[in-house]
Amino acid sequence: MRIGANLVIGGTLFALVVIAGVLAPWLAHTDPVMDANLMNAEEPPGGAFWFGTDAQGRDIYSRVLYGARISLTVGIVSQLINTVIGVCLGLSAGYWGGWWDDFVSGLTNLVLAIPSLIFALALMAILTPGLTSLLIALGLTNWSFTCRLARASALSLKSQGYVQAAKVLGYGDVRIMVTQLLPNMLGPIIVIGTLGMGGAVLAEAALSFLGLGIRPPFPSWGSMLSDARDQITTAPWISIFPGLAIFITVLGLNLLGDGLRDILDPQGRAGKA
Amino acid sequence: MSAAPLLQVDDLRIDLALGDERFAAVQDVSFSIGRGETFGLVGESGCGKSITALALIGLLRPPLRLAGGTVRLDGREIQSLRAAEMRRLRGKRISMIFQEPMTALNPVSPVGRQIAEMFVLHEGATWQEAERRAVEALASVRVAAPERRAKDYPHQLSGGMRQRVMIAIALACSPDLLLADEPTTALDVTVQAEILDLVRDLCAAKGTAVLMISHDLGLIANACRRVGVMYAGRIVETRAAEEVFRAPSHPYTSGLVASLPLLGARAKEGRRRLKEIAGVVPSVAGFPHGCRFHPRCGRASDLCREDDPGPTPLPGDGLVRCHHHG
């Protein structure tokens, strides 16, 4: 089987970020929150501080590593919530049809009509800022694409012979959805989920930048960017490294999504066979 | 033999709704199948064979609708059961195999697991036990190396092999009745005979009755004890299989028998052109007045154009719907 360059590069970048996040306590030089030292404030990158230090003298290298934990948690968990909501609603709507389908389609269109970041902003304004609220806000606002995909797949799959056969053999509706429909639509769902993860990382950065996400002093790439605003001309490294981290993570996830699409797409699979 | 047949269908009527109009796609269909008996339904495409089978297990979907008649399984009416009760019958007491073994299996699940699912679903078996019984079921449908095959995905199997798997699934729970809808039509001729033998042997072993649906009169006559010939939504003749061949009573049945190619000794009697029945099956929306076969019938008279013939008993538990049968 030929594995595309997208998959290799994207997978490598994503794996690097995951490793950085998981091994942060061992890789980091200092504690990201506590080790503020105004004597070292705004040191440029060098031997002692690889990525330099910020206005409070904290090691940016260490903060970027710990920031990966927040970004990955938010990206993966919120996208999982989105995927579960989208698949449950879309799959059941496509399979059952009728008023439930009308209701779900209407809801999907409603959610699609509101820019998801604005929606998340509104939710964050109600909830208290913090990791849990961020997960809820981002997990409830980006399921509409997954939902549409799941619904369309269910619509086309439910006329397949094996779904009809399952009905004849006495399968219940839920069993048909779980064993017959879901495994057959998993490929595109995974692709959309991976791409959505990149979107969630970006959305977390944006919300934290606006002060509605992770609260300082805890390191999140978005809040680090926000803090670095004032020094962008005098100490550009404070904003460059968190920005680079966001860039690498999102690029990695998008390439990974594209690469997965190449091997999971039914048409790609047909070409292989 | 118990008094009540296993399956008793009376005056089955299936409506097709097109816009505001309703047409009877199947009408006055009555037949019965005894325990372990093989009953054949034969007829051209579009005469209502398959939807009759679907009606028996309550799976008609709009625009088709069960509009009348009764279906009794072991004397109990099942046509008006609630959805959940009907679902418990499906696969456990009434099972079905299909024309297209290519599409009737889930492509992302190993075949052994698909068989095992039946034991889990209908008999509450544990997955471990079910997987073991699935291998036995594969062996019973004469699949070589069943342990290895159980792990195969459908696309790794040939058409005949897939139909064997489908049979294993359908017969997993030893149902009382197997609906076989054109089970061999999509297969090679050599494989057809093997599959039919398999169905016959397995059903005999399990005491399963079979409703065999086909457009192939030869196949039906070989596989079944009794035959119902369907035309335009009605059963026009019900007879013992050998009687149908020896002395077809309805002119449509005569036409079908005459249109069979002759092989071997009978072919030596003389080369002759293959007979055909003139015309096509009328569409549901345009069933002719009177006898539905009269526009294509050589024996048609004015009576046939006016009056719809009712069922006439024939000797030996047969029925025919024709004014001029014989």
C-alpha cells in the first residue's frame, strides 16, 4: 500500500506535538508558571533560554511545551464531543427520516448559519473561563459538518443490500445503525474529525487570545500570543514561538486529515483494488 | 402432521400508492406451506413474487402497503403484530436469502462475525460461544477451512461462497421458514446446483420449510414439491410440481412450460423454434378488465374479457383461475 507524503509529514508533525505535550515535565527547563524572574525579562533566544523569555522572565520554550498539553486536550476532546454529537444526530436523522430528520436538519442549518467562533464566544461569556468551559463551548459549536456528512452517508447506505438484509434478519434499528451503517461511514468521519481538530486548536488560540479561554498565568498558545501583543516589535520571539507552535500543529493535523482521506476514501480504495 | 400448516396466507392484498391513486399490486393471493415443505412461487419479473415475500415478514415500505388478507404462522396471525414482536420473528422463525449475495453482506465486517451476530441477537449467546458456532455454521454450508474463512471479509469471497455465508446466516437460528428470493439467479449455472442442493439438504436437516421464489420454472420444478404460478399480482395456478409439467392447466402455465428449452432426449424429437408468450406483463396501473391474462391468451373468449375467473379446484389439491382451463 502506498502511503502518501501528506500522511507521513502530517503524522510526524502531529506526533512531535503529542510527544512534546506528553513529555513536557521532562523536556521543559523550568516550571512554566512559577519560575518568573524579572531579572531575566525579555531575554532573546540563546543558550540558557532556547526560545528567549517573556516580559515576566519566564522561559518561553518551557511554556510552549506545556501549552501543547492545553491545545491538544482542547483540540482532541472538543472534536470528540463534536464528532459524537454530529454522528448521533446525523446517523439517526438519515436512517429514520421523517420529523426527526426535519428537526435535525433544521438545527444543523441553524448552527451553520451562526459563525461557530461567535457562538463559542457567546457560550464562553455565559460560562466561567477555564478549560472545562472551553471544551464545552468548542464541543457544542462545530458538529454541524460531521452531522451533515453522517446524515448523507446514512441516507445512501440505508438502501444497501446488507442493511435491508439486516432488517430481514431481525436486527433492531440501533443495532443496524451501530453495526451496519457506522463502520461503513467511519472513513470520511475520521477525516472530517482530524481536520476539525486543527480548527479547534485555532479556535482555542483565538478564544484565549481574546481572554475568554485559558486564564493567565497558565500557558496556552493563544494567551501567550495575547500577552506578547505589546512587545511584538521589541521582543518578537515572545509571539513567534507560540505562533509557530500553532502553525505546526494545525498544519500537521490538516496534512494528516488529507493523508487519511487518501487512504480511507471509498473511491481511493476502489482505485487500489 | 399437525392440522394447521406452518404458514397460511389468505387473500393477501398489497396496494401500491401512486399519487392519490391506489393499485392492487398483489391481490387474492392465498397459499399454504406445511412444516418442512418446499413451496415454489414462479412468474415473470414484476408479477409480485418478491413483495409477497416482503409482506410476509412485514417489511413493505411506502409506496407499498399491506391492504388486506391474513398471514398465519402456526395458526397465529402475524400480519398485524407490533413492530417489536415482528422483529423477534425475523431471522429467528422466518429468515430470508437474496438474489444478490454481492451486496447482502456487510463489507466491513468479517463473515464469521456476521454469522455470530445472529446467535448473539436471537439466542443471547456470548460472543465467544457465538464465534465458535459461526465456524460450525460455515462448515455446515460446506465451506472449506471454516476457521480461516470466518476471518475473511466479503470481498475476499466468490459469489457462490458469499451465498453460502448468507445461507449460514439465514439458517443460523434454525428458522421454521426460509424465504429464498431468487437465490441462484446471480450465480454461475454450476454453482446454482450446489447452492440448491445445499439449501435442500440443510433445510431438510433442520426441518425448515422453504418459500422458493424464482422466474425459472425448471429450477422451481426441481426444488419444490408444490408450485404456485403468479401472473400480474395473482396466483393463477397452484399444483404439485410434476403435475405442472405434465399437464399445465392455466394457459399461462402452458406457455411457461412450452417456452422451456428442451435438452437431451426430448430435443432429439425435432429441432423447433423456442416458444414464447406474446406480449408483456401488464403494469400495475393497467391491469386489463376481466381475466388479467386475456390479452396474451390463445384461449381467450368474450367471457374472459368480461368476467374475472375465480379459483376452480383441480384434482389433487390444486387450484386454477381460468374459464377455459384444461
